Amino acid sequence: MGSIYLGTPPQKIRALFDTGSANTWVFSEAAKEKLPPAELKSKKFLAYNGALSTTAGKPKTLSKVHITFGSGSLDGIFTKDTCTLGDPTNPANRVRVPKFNFGMVEH
């Protein structure tokens, strides 16, 4: 587990670094809004919101996907934004990838 930052200004996202996966998936604000109110009150969710980013790409509506895993499934859509690893406030201690392609979990 670790943190990545998406967008400008950077939005902190907790990430599970799965080197066996071909795509990066992040929890989106749309998925967060679908959670039961009791769950939202009891836990902290960090979700990506492209509307808050000045560098967000337009989600690719033709890239909507449904993926089934052994432990569940997800519905999502692909988009692009700046991805930062490390300290987003310190250029000497970060790696920034502009136009990083990733999937936003919508459900």
C-alpha cells in the first residue's frame, strides 16, 4: 500500500501496488456517492474527482468496462490526468507523469 496523487492540484489516493495488473484503477467520487451513508460515516474514503483537476482528461465514454475478479467485480471508465509518486510539493522528491492513463471505478 502507498499513496499516489492524481490531478492538479494533487488529490491523495491510497493505492495497492499490484504488479500483476495491466491497469491502474482508482476509486472515484461517483463510486463514493453510491456507498451507504452508514459506511461513509464509519470510514474515510479517498476518491478521485476529475472535476477538481485542471489537468484532467475527458473520460473516454467508449472505454466503459465491466471486469470480474475472483473476489468481485467493478464497472469503470478510463481517463487521463497527471499522476505523482512521492512528495507532490517537492520537485526533488517526486516523479510526475503527465497524461497518465487509468481507470476510474464507478461501481
